[in-house]
Amino acid sequence: EDFINRKLKTLQKAIRKQVGYYFSDLNWAKDEYLRSLADSEGFVAIQNIMDFKLLKQICSDFETIRDSLQTSEDLELSACGNRLARRQQACDIDSFKCKLSQRGDESV
């Protein structure tokens, strides 16, 4: 039982890490497709991100993904539990690019 619990925790951590990357400032700023999936409040249906290749490789079970995201510090689930958004909305793209260029990142 401890072995199974450890494996489940590892899976949940991998799901949170991958989905967290999708909603990170860096990815959000450049991922027009993901932003197009968001509603006016910034929520994206979990069902939509389940089609993303890397998440699909980690897990394809809706309940496992949803349950894993309930403990995320960076993401919040909607009241119905079917959509998620950043707890703090991503910065706007122009502001983000400005911050990167101030840091000296010329790839922006």
C-alpha cells in the first residue's frame, strides 16, 4: 500500500508540474492556442488540456488529473471542478516581454 501511495504521489506531482508549466508566465505569454481556450475569467477546460501531448503521456484519466490539481498552489479549479486557471493571472504579453528584455534576454 505504501508503494502504491508513493507511485500515486509521484504521478500527481508530475501532472501538477506539467500543467503548471502550461500556465506559467513563460508559456502563457507565447502559447496563443492555450490562451484562445481560456474564457473571459482565464479558465480553461481540463478536457482541452488533456489533449496536449506531454500530459497525455503522463496521464489520460480526467479524475486523476483533476484530483492532482486540487492541491496545486499555482492553479485553481472552478467550482464545478471541470476548468482551471492561474491563481494569479498571467501578466500581459507586452509587459512580460518588457521584463525579459530588461533582464537581458534577447530571444524575446
